[in-house]
Amino acid sequence: MRAQHFTDQVVAIVLLLTAWWGISFLADNALIPSPAVVFNAVVIEWQQERLLPSLSITLQRVIISFLFAMLIGGIIGVLMGQFKLLNRLLDPILIILLNIPALVVIILLYIWFGLVEVAAVAAVIINKLPNVAVTLREGGRMFDHELNEMANIYRFSFYKKVVHLWWPQLFPYVMIATRGGLALIWKIVLVVELLGRSDGVGFQLHLAFQVFDVATILAYSFAFIAIVQLIEWFILQPLDSKASRWQKGNGNV
Amino acid sequence: MFNFNSQGLTLAGQDILSPIQLSFNPGETHCLLGPSGCGKSSLLNQVSGLIGRDDSARWESAKPQIGYLFQQPRLLPWRTVRQNLSLVEPDQASVISMLEQVKLPSIADHYPNELSLGMARRVALARCLLLKPDIILMDEPLTSLDLPTAKEMRVLIKRLVCDHPQRSMLYVTHDLDEALELGDVVSVLGGTPSHIIYSAPTDEVSRIELEALLRY
């Protein structure tokens, strides 16, 4: 089953590369480079020691923004799911934040605080936080009332409730927010870097854009997509698998 | 002995229970009968402190340690049986010993969804006993079990709870035979709002009167 899944993924990637190569061959234009040219651009950026430092800086920004957005948005979301009054108070603010364009937040923070790192990271956090809160609010609403009663009767400490009762119920929602979050955050980080930072993948894209170097633009994009995919394979999927072990049991002993 | 005084129970503006007094003597099993919807489970919830946490219900002396065997086992599905029990009693020797007492020595590392309802109820009973409660509340613990499993569970409850000299139990059931077999005292809840309309030691119970009250 797992081998079949892997084979399907490889087939899909081969098909995509073939279609891409076919289009670039027919277009015969530097603005639509072939996979080989893009791969060559990756090698050049690597050799000139621009690729890894840029990826590293962007990844740092992604991780910091992600952790803050998940932590603050998660706590706000769960509390909104649990307390109706808080939900009524914060819901309009959440809707406003959800509908403010990411670009507006980034520009405003750069204007107010200058082109500094804190403004860049804060802009990403503010853009992602409402999505996390909305997802985790659903998780907070779905807490099993009967298990809460059981935990009260059996005098679970607050720590036990968090670790053994609430966290496992929230986990699927955290994973949804995590996957959506990573995908969204790194895109916003690139915009933030493009507009106001002098390093990172976004800055490199900005330089490549000025000379219409599409191969380099795609090289950086695929390099970062590869990193996100590695996070999915080696961190998220194992976590998912571990947390859902109990669901695999089916039927009586 | 523990004395519980309820001033009644009102939920969502509706009077559910009239004032009720209950005495819990060590080693005594009190079986509570009554038609569906008469407030038996509400009374258990009030005794346990899950609802009506105000001046409407109080214990005369210190509040006892209460164990509650719910109708559904309410085990954490994402934790193994051992982990579920360890949340109440960290000592592993006690956990294994308790699993042996409920005749489930080999399922410690299974998840609840791998157990039958009967087994899950026995694990819930083990969890309840590991708490070492002064008073045990049981809400129709034999419901939905097939006859042999229900009989096995009844024997366990009798051996581990009813025959224990220190444990008091308030046992809610629909089944008159079950109540007469397990109970030292049998009461019937009825009326609107509900109150205890009949109460007698089992050996003084008039079965005819009880059946009439329960509209058999």
C-alpha cells in the first residue's frame, strides 16, 4: 500500500516534468526554461553559496512566525471555542483580520516600524494567526463533554487534562492548521522579504525578477518546496501516524 | 457514614428533583429504581457534584471520595487500558492487580476500541476501584450487555463492591431483580418533580408493591 502510494507520487512527478519539458521545448524561450536549466540554476546558486544561506534565513523566519502564530492563535481559538462570550467578543475582530489583505498588513507594519526584522515576522504572524484561531476554535468546540466530566470525577490535574484529555482531541485540528500554516506562511514570508528585507529567498527572487531570470526564480521556489515536503515526510507524517495509532485498532481483542 | 442533603434540582428552569436526603453507610448498597426520565441519572450527577454545584446540595461532614461508573465506559480512546488506569493510580503493580481482579489481565496494552463493551465496562470498573472511593455511583452498568456478560459483570460488582465492608454504593437500574440481588436498600424515584416514593431494606421489600410502583 505504502509502496503503491510512493509509486503513484513518482509517476505524477515524472508526468509533470515531462509536460514541463515538452512545453519549454515547444516554446523555445528563456522565459520558459526546461527542468534541466532550472536544475542547473539550483547548482549554480548552491556553488555560489547563495542558496543555502537564503533558504536558511527564510526557514528561520517561517519557523519563528509559525510557532508564534500557532501558539497565540491556538490559545485564542481554543478559548473562543470554549467560552461563548469570548467568541462573541472576538469573532468580529477575527473576521476583520481574516479579510485584510496580507500585503496591506506587511506594508503598514513596514511603514509604522520600519524595514526591520520584528516588523517582518510580526506581519507574517498577524496574517496567519486568524486562520489558526478559526481552525482551533472548531477543535475547542468539539471537546468531549462526557470525558471532561469523567476527568473531573477522577480528579485529573490540570496537567493531566491538557496532556491526556484536551491535546489528543485538538491534535487533528493542530495538524490541519500546521499544514495550512506552513503552506501559507512561507508564501507570506517571501512577500515580506521581497518588499523589505535584504536577505532570504524572497530577496533572491526580487533580484532574479529584475533581470527576468526565470530559471533562478524557479530554482529557489523548488528548493523551498522541497524543504516543506521534507518537513511533511519526516516530521508531520510520523507525528500523524503516532497520534492516530489508537484508531487503527478495530474489533474485539 | 456520609449524609447527602439535596435541596432539589432545577435545570433550564424545570424542577427535576425535590429535596432528597441520602445516607451512605459503609458496606451498604443502595439501589435506585424508577421509570426512564424520572431523574435517576440527574440525582447521581448531583451526588457526584457534576451538576448543581451550589448551595442546593451539600454533604453534612467532609465530602467523600466518589467513584462513578457511567453508563458508557468513558475511557480515553487514545490511551491504552494501562495508560487509562495509570491516570488514576500511577502504581503499575496496583493497575495490573486490579486488571486481574476484573478478570482482564492480558489487555493492558490494548486500546479501548479493541475491547468489547463488556470488557470496556470492566476496565471502567477497575478505574473506579483504583480511586479507592468511599462511595461508588453506578448508572445502569449492565445496560446493553448480553445476558452472560451482564451476569459476569454483576458477579464482579457484587464481589468487588457490594461485599466490600467499607464501600457504599448508589446503584441506578431499571431491573427489579438486579436491584433485589445487589441492594441492601431499594428505593424508587417518582413523582413530579421526582422524589423518593418508596424505600426499604431489601429483606423487608414488598415485591408486589414495588412492581405496582414501577408499573410492571
